[in-house]
Amino acid sequence: MAREFLTVYWREMIRFVRFKGQLFASLVQPALWLLLFGVAMASNFDSSAIPLPEYPGAVSVDYLTFMAAGVMAMTALFTGLFGGMGLLFDKNWGIMKEMMASPMEPYHIQIGVGLGGATKALIQVGLVMGFGILLGVEFFAGFSALETLVAVVGILTFVAVFSVGFIFLSAGLAMRVESMESVQAIMTLLTMPIMFSSNALYSTASFPGWLQAISTVNPLTYFVNGVRYFALGGDFAAMGTHYQYSGGEIVTSLIVLVVFALLTFVFAWFSFRAAKMK
Amino acid sequence: MASKIIEVKNLVHSFGDFKAVDNISFSVEEGEIFSFLGPNGAGKSTTINVLTTQLACQQGSASVCGFDVRSRPHDVRKSIGIVFQDEVLDRDLTVRETLEFHGRIYSMPADLRQAREKELIKLVELEEKVNERTKNLSGGMKRRLEIARGLMTRPKVLFLDEPTIGLDPQTRLRIWDYIKGVNEEGTTIFLTTHYMDEADRLSDSIQIIDHGKIIASGTAESLKNTLGEDMIYLETKDDEKAMRVARGIPEVSEAKRTSQGIELILKADGGKTMPDVLRALEAERIATLSVKMKKPSLDDVFVHYTGREMRDAPAENGLPKRRGH
């Protein structure tokens, strides 16, 4: 079996550890979100005088714990969206020509970059989660060691599938656009709505219908569902909203993310074909 | 007779309405250094891109190492090495990693890859820089690394697209030495260049290309010989009359106007013919303002066939992108 994608992956990883500044920034940014936005918002909400409804039986979760899943999602989203963009540099100032002129099929580039991005996302989200727990995020409360292990594996599975989907999307875009400027524009255009039309930072229950519709086609929503299910359990309340997830819903969420990754895989596949068959 | 390693028949390649390559045919013998000489925008890179299967073969046919570029691109790719015109390096990989990466994407087994890396790093004299990132290399070192990379898979043909563009004269000489060395080891070299001296010094066979068409071909010697033994450039008070007079001299095979005066192509030794020419002009009372004699160069060959100098020819898309550090 052809294994050239492992070579592409190997190079991704060399670059990941070599760009110390970028590595540092990619870890510090979500940590800062958690520290500043999370703590600030939490201190506002949790001390608010308005009594929130109680849901008997549901685990009550503070805001910091609630939004930690959102910051993890943001980390995975950024890593995914920027993961494929390195290809634009390779195209303009790097070795894309070498790869495209070699006998290697271009899907190896796509898979290698996808694996690389997923690895980066796993490391970064893992670190952000650890940092959050140090800050007081109450994940895995009352879980046994085995339950915690299962939960961590579940979360990482969601991280991997989710980030791969966005890496394929950004890789496909990188092969089609020419300039860094257009990339910036597309990134800004994508990240904001994806972030804010999801349940990452607040409940979508009181969204108007149209926004709720967007939220239900937003992969980020499904990702956050998965993380919260594994970290907080299937029945919890936060900010006055009662969340209940069944195992079936979580499997559905994972399937949605897998389908998203498959669609973006196909998109990237065609983008690479088009770039090769000039 | 040596076998033909590259064969091109009636190749046409257009970008929109623009015919970059306009019905060219040629072949390359195994083991030779073959040059495509022409100004920027003449169609050299387009041809190389079709031969290396980076561009589709639109019309006509081309085969490399016995494989048709249209039906067996994968086999073509496996049997060639390429040194691109632009710098194609990952700035953050080291010299060794650059070769390693190449060997791996060409599915070379690990032991062979490592042996070849060592051998090639030695060949291009980058032993001291093995663990240096490519962004810290000089322009010449980068070029040498790219040549080494092109040789990793020990290709039958190495394609070099403007190998010394933007390099200083000393570095160019060194790169030429490497190219010759590689060729002596048995690799066929296909190179494009717009430098006359490069084609002259390196090639066994030259095709001069302009506006997508091959306008002359042969060895450097035979091309220059088409212009005779020597050339005389004259400026006179009456160029029209001077040309007529010169054409009457048996040793003069051709006389024509240039932007500055007239140019005579001689079939005999210029040192002996020059006095005859001057005497004939004097006899007709044509005042001579200046006289210059030289051996024909490839530049003259280009001027002879196109009517203009290669350095005056239009540039492709502005200045070449490569090098300069």
C-alpha cells in the first residue's frame, strides 16, 4: 500500500515543532480566552441576582465549565481552518511544485495534512482542557477513573473528526485561491458565524428560528454536544438551560461530523485534481 | 547509434489564444546535454512542463524514456528528475530532510535513500550544511541542493529549467561543472536557458527557439559555422553602396544591413579578407567610419535568424522570480 501520506505527515510535524512562536501562540490564545473571557463572563453570570431555574436530577454547571467546551471547539476550529492554509505557502513559496510533479497521487498530500492537523488539534485541545481544569473547570465531576478515561477518548475522537473536516475544507480552499488576502477574508468570513451561531458560548434554545436553523447545520454545535456529553454527562443544567443528551444523539452528532469530513474530503480531492490537471 | 530518449512530434501548446509552443519537433539522444536556447517567453518552460507532465499535452505527441506523456505520465514521472526554474524548497527543512522528503515521496526504500543522500550531499559539496535549514543557504547552495534532489532517484533524464538564472558568475561556473559531472555519470540532461554562454559551454546539441518555434538546431559549432568563419561589421558613409561592393567579393557569403551599419559573413579567414574588403570600398570611394571583426557567437546566430538580439527580446512575465536571496 502506498504510504507517501506518512511523508507529508512527517513534514507537517517537523514544521509544527520547528515554528516555536506559532506553536506557543496557538496554545496561548485559547488559554487566554479561557482565562479572560471565561473568567470574566463566569464572574458576571454566576453572581447575577436573578435566580435561575433548578432542574432536579441535573448536574448544575457553572459558566466557566460550560464555556470550556466552547473554547476547546474554537481551538479545534482554528487549528483546522489554518491547518490546510499552509498549502498556500507551499504553493507560492514552497514545495507544492515538487509534490505535484512527483509520481505521488495528490490525495496523499491531503491525507498527510489532515493527519497532521488532527494531531495538532489533539495536542492543543488536550492542553487547553488541562489548563481549564487547573483554572477550575469541573469536567468529569464524580467520574470514576475508567469513566474519565472513556470520556477523554470520546472527546479526542470528536476533536479528531471535527478538525479533519475543517482541514480538508481549508486545504481545498488553499488549492483554489491565489493570495493570502483572499485567505484572510475567507477565514474571517467563516470563523465568526461558525463560532457565534453555535452553542459554544451560550444556549441556542432561545435563538430565533432562522438562527436556530443555522445552528443545527453548524458542525461546531455537534462537536460541542459531544464534548459536553463526555465531560459533563448526559443530564446537566447551565445558565438556566437544561441539557439532556442521549447516547443516540451523541452517535448522531459523531455521524454528522463524519459526513462533514467526508464532504470536505471530496471537495479537497477535486481541488487537488483541478490544481494538478492544468 | 545512440537511442532517442526524448521524442517530440508536432507539439502545440496554447494558453487561450496565445500559442506558447507552435508545432515543434525534436529528439534528444540518450546521454547528451541538450539545450533549449531562447529568450524569455519563447516557449521553453512550456515545453519542459509538457515533457515533465506538469502540463497536459494538447496537440502532437511527446515521449520521455519510451513513455508517452499522455498515456503513461506516471512512468514518465518515475524516470525523470526536475530542477525547477523558481526556487522550490521548504525553507524550514534542513538539507538532509529536503533530500529525505524527496526520496520518500518517490517511494525509495530507506537504505537506498540514505546511501543516495550521503553520496549526493558529497557530490554537491554540502557536507558542512547537512543540518542547516535551507533558508540559511546561499543562492548557489540552494541550487546545488535542488540539483542533488533532482538526482535522488537516479533519473535517466534530468530536466533543468534555467539552472543558473540569477546566480553570480563564479557560482554559475561551479553549477556547470556539476551538470557536466552528472552527465558524465550517464544522465541525459535537458536544459533550458536564455544564456548564450551556458548553451555554448555545456551542450552537445542546441535548439534555438523563438516565439514557440524552433528556428535553428545543431551543435554550438555547427550553428556558428552556418555564419561562416568570421564576421565583419562596418560603418560607412554609404551603406547601400558598400553592401553592393562587398557582395562582389568572393569570400563574402552574405552582406546585410544592421541597425548600425552592415554585417558581412565570411567563408574565409577574416584576417586575410579584411584588407580586400577595405581596398574594394576605397576603390569605389566609400569612406569607412569604423571596422570590427569577430568570430560568430550564438548571439549572432540568434540575430541572424530572428533579426533581433536575444537580450532585446520581450520578457515573459516581468523579471524572473528566482534567487537574489
